Amino acid sequence: MSTPSEPGGGAALPFLPLCEPEIRGNEWKYIKECLDTNWVSSVGAFVTRFENDVANYVGTKHGVATVNGTAALHVALRTVGIQADDEVLVPTLTFIAPANAVRYLGAHPVFIDAEPDTWQMDPELLKRFLEKDCTAKDGRVIHRSSGRRIGAVLPVHVHGHPCDMDPILEVARRFDLRVIEDATEGLGGRYRDRPLGSFGDLACFSFNGNKLITTGGGGMIVTNDDAWAEKARYLTTQAKDDPIEYIHHEVGYNYRLTNLQAAMGCAQMEKLEEYVEAKRRIARVYHEAVADLPGLTPQGEAEWARSADWMYSMRVDASRYGMGSRDLFRRLQEARIQSRPLWQPLHRSPAYPGAPCVGGEVAERINREALSLPCSVGLTDEQQQRVVACLRSFAPPGLN
Ligand SMILES: *Cc1c(COP(=O)(O)O)cnc(C)c1O
């Protein structure tokens, strides 16, 4: 085993994680309140308050809390009527959860490639697919090669940067498709000055430990539609129609968030704006440092975007930087700094053999070249400078 060595030598520096939760508000106080009052389970004042806090922040009428973001996606898809053998349009460059949620219903994802600068679902490819590869039949949109109905579009705001929603919504409206926004990474981000999560028919959030705010584990569906909110709430509570006789007309899920978790969520929501500011400041500092180094290209921010900057990532061009993303990953690891490549594009995933993908080369390139850097809300200037110093010291000689 080799001993990790730091640039500059000396004793081993502390391990610097990629993305940690930040707990420094009323979490203890609110959770203690649950314990003191015995309201610990899936009903309670904090659940309702957390739902209202998130819905108010996003600007939607309703919020329905769930056990996690994947469950939120699962229920959102079922709420808009996705059925077995439907197809749902999902980006190929994303964490796997939205595609899995589609499969839970027996439906199938059709993957869409990313746009090369912002790394979001490419609206041009989406449009081309619907116009060229699908036909309208009896009020349904049918994917010609599979014969299946297209049920919905599921854009994901990758790393908190918005998808280009206007053209996505325009083409979805034209083909009468529902839009489910996977805003799990996008809380705090804005598209043309409107909060992410307010664009889809329904939108989903996650409060997992690595997200901008956390409840340990948790999720939320938001929507402006009364009937969909009611349906989503119904499905998350075992589809119970009669609370006394326990009559159920459908197969539901036990997907509710507990009051304990929601209490933590309420405390975290009080800090949300401050945390977004911290993320954006961290991104700016990296951005300036990276701009001076050859072969490093940050994930872009479009002029219509205000990214939540949930995860700071850049592409590493081996021919100009002198090493590729995986070598840089290893060098950072030796310096006790955690970094992470991007997800394997889903059309390449062994979990989705043979799944159709529109394009795919852009996602493959980002997967090969991109690396995310430590960007916890609580990252100190000193910690960030440690990362920047490594990036500089590894760069081709002549620059230092
Ligand atoms: C985190 C995440 C999810 C799932 O959220 P969980 O709360 O972990 O189930 C879904 N989609 C994306 C894009 C995510 O990053």
C-alpha cells in the first residue's frame, strides 16, 4: 500500500469529501419537538409545513411529501397515467433513478442525448424524435419502431442547471404529452427567472443526504393541479379510500415522509437561500481558477439560466491538461480529495440493454471527460484552495 502524498508534503491532510450535508439550523429543536410530543410518524404538523414550505418556495399550489425522490418520480409517473408498455423520454445523461421509476410501472425509457455545453437534455433531438420517429394515431403518439405509446417527457435538471424548458414545453404541448420535471438536483435553480419545479405538470424533489438540503432521505412532488395532487397523496398512502373500514380501490404505496424527517426538512428550508448562495460562490471560485488552466472546461451556464450549482463539474481534455479525468481522479484521491466522474450514460448501462437512444455521443464524451469536485455548502476557502492548488500543480509544466 502506498502512502498518500500531498503536494507540498507534510502530514496527511484531512479527507475532503465531495458533498456533505450542512446541519446548523433548527434541526435539533424541531426534531426534539417531534420526540417530545410523540409525533414521529407519517402524519404531523411538520409534514404539512414542509409541504407548504417547498410548494411556496417553488411557487406551486401543492406539495406532497414522499420517502425519497425515486418514490416521488414513481408516483408522479403513475399520477399522469403512465402504464405498462408506454414509453417515456428521459435524458441518457442522468442518475439512473428516473429511468428506474419508468420501469417500476412496466413502461420503457427512450433516451435523449445531452446538449454539449450545459449537459442537459437536448430539446432539438427531442423535437426531431417526436416529429420524425413518431406518428399520431387515435389521439396518441406512437413510436413507430416499437409501436408503443409515448406517455410523457421527463427532463432532469442535471447538477442543478436548468434544462431549456421553453422548447421542451412547446414540443410536449404540441404532441399533448405530460411533462414530469426531475428537479431533484435543481432546488434553488431558476430558468428565465422562474424556480425549477414550477414548469412540469408535476415536478419531483429529493432530500437525500447529498442533495442541497436533506431530510436524511426524503422527496416531494409539487404541482398546481388539484386532482393530481390529490391522486399523488392517495397513491403515497396505500390508496386508502375509507379510513375506518380500510377500503382500497387501487394498489397504492407506503411512500409517506415521517414527521421526524419533515421536521429536519423545515429547518433545512430556512437555510435554502443561504445554501444556494454558498454553492454559487464555490462554483464561481472554481470557474475562475479553471479558466486559467488548459484543457479544463466547466459545465456551462446558459444566459437564461441561474444554476443551483448543486454539483461543480468540468470536462478534462487529456491532450491539453496532460492527463484524463480518471487519472486526475486518482491523483486527487492520493491527495485525499474526493472527486467523481459522471454517470455512465443510461443507453450504455447493462441495466438497460438495447434501450433506444436519440444520439448519445455527447453523453459518452461527458462520461469520459467529466469530473465533479468537492462542493459541500460548508466547504471553506482554505479547503477549496487546496483543491485548486492540486489542479494547478498537476497541469502541464510551464504554467506554474
Ligand atoms: C438524487 C436523484 C434522484 C433520486 O432521489 P432519491 O431521494 O435518492 O431517491 C432522482 N433523480 C436524480 C437526477 C437525482 O440526482
